Amino acid sequence: MIVCLCEAVSHRTIDDVVCDGAESVREIGRRCGAGTGCGMCKVDLKARLRAQQDRLAQDEPLLSK
């Protein structure tokens, strides 16, 4: 599913960036471009970031893996 329409970034790419260590929406943007256009996806980016961080903290399987 495409999360960032401006940069055509999928949920899998975002999840991979978070799994690789991105810790903020700004860092996600630097790594893959998501959230750097109109900004409408930033709420979704924050939610995906929080969910992935929670999973990492609990050693649960990640969304994109």
C-alpha cells in the first residue's frame, strides 16, 4: 500500500526504514522521501513508526518481514 503519494513510498519501504533504525518522521523522510512533499502522510508515518517501535520493544514479528 502506498502511504506517501507525493513520493510514491509504500508501507513496506517505511517499515524497512524504521527497522533499519529510523527513529523519527524526519529521519524517515531523509532515508526514503516519505513525508517530504505535502505532509498529509505524516500522521500515518508517526503511527507506523510507533507501531514498529512497540513491536521491536516486545520482540514481536515486524509488519514487513
